[in-house]
Amino acid sequence: MSRRVALAVAAAAAVIAALTLFLLLKPPAARSTVLRIATTTSLDATGLLDALKREFERTHPGVNVTWVAVGTGQALEIARRGDADLVLTHDRPSEDQFIQQGYGVHAVTFAYNEFYIVGRPDDPAGVSSSTSAVEAFKRIYAAGEAGKALFVSRGDRSGTHLRELRIWALAGLNASSKPWYRETGQGMAQTLMVADQLGAYTLCDSATFTAYSGRVKLKVLFKGDPILLNLYRATLVNPEKFPWVNYRLAHEFVKFLVSPE
């Protein structure tokens, strides 16, 4: 081997050794830690989760808060597969069952609003004269049977849909098979828009209605009944059942939700 070739080989070896040492000593790039949330659509549609994500990620560098927005029933099903670290929903009986079955370990109430019964300003069923949500639903049923009103339901086993079904049950009525009863199978914002297009009654959470009130002609016709109180709870997914869930980060997020800030 000539002296020139030998020097070139030595130089190349020195460069490789230097690069290897640099890579070994260089700190690894920070990897994002993901928090997976299964949430009700109203928290997403109102922009609340976007605001919470920005603030939590600001105070927790390296964390990426992600979510899928579906109805309460679907959100809990996602968590039952271990595909979420945390569930944000608003149907107490379903949440309690989720915990009793061992899928969740703890639930914390972090927000509340109320449900509104909304409809056309001319209110053909006279809902605004009702003294209770049950009476309002009875009026809607009677108006529907008389061909004077329509009711639009989410029909998706969401917290809103389950609350609606509970009120129909308390009224002793089953509207699901009636021609004036329509199901969208969609989120709250989309259902509100459909009800507006049809000039129909619907049950809507107050946050979503406030966010979309400028886009619809529907008006709040009844509110204030205790049965319309809408509690949102955060439920931690059980790490003993699903060892891969990020329980620690989910717990941190729940503490952030209920903090004074």
C-alpha cells in the first residue's frame, strides 16, 4: 500500500471514529409522550379541548395530547379495548358501570353545564309553557302525533342521547318508531344543524348551543329542570387491566383539569 493510500485510509478511519463518538455522546432527541383521550363530541366542538391541549402541553414539554371525539357510549367502548388512557364523558350510569366492570379506576367531575330543549321560535308544541322537561317531552310527543312537530335525536348512544331516552322513559313514552322522530347518528353540532334545517325540536347541551347559536334559527324553549343538569367526568383507565396505558400522564391531566387555574 502506497504512503498516500495509507494516509487516506487513516484519515477516513479518524473521521468515522469522530462521528461515532459524536453520535454516542449526543443526547437523544426528545421523543413525544402521547396522552390518548376518548372524549364526547361537545368538548371538542366547543373548542375546549384545543384550549386545554395548548395549556397542558405548554406546562408539560414533550407531551402530545391527542383525542378522538365520539359519543359517550363509543368513547367508553374505545377505552374498554385499552385504546385510550383517559375518558371524558357525561353519562353517570354508563361511567359507573365502566368502573364497576374494572375498566376504569376513578372518575372526577371537572365541568358542568345543562341541557336545553330547543326548537322553532313559534314553538308549535308549546314547550316554553312546560313546568318540567318531562312535560315538555309530552308536549312534543302530542304535537308530533298531531303532525305539528318533528324531533331530531342524536341516536348514537352519546350522553345526550341517553339523557333524552331517560326523559322519554320518565314521560312513559317511546318515540323512536314514530315518523316525526328522526335520528342523525352524528355529533351534537351536526344534529343541531339538522334540527335547524328541519325546524325541529332537539335536546342540546348549553355549550354547543352557545357556540352555534349564531348559525341557527332555533331558540332555547326550556331549561332549568334538575334532570337537565349535565356533569362531565374524567375517568382514568385501569392500568392493571391494560398495562400499556399511560396512567401517570392521564392522572397529571386530570389534576390539571380540576386545578384552580
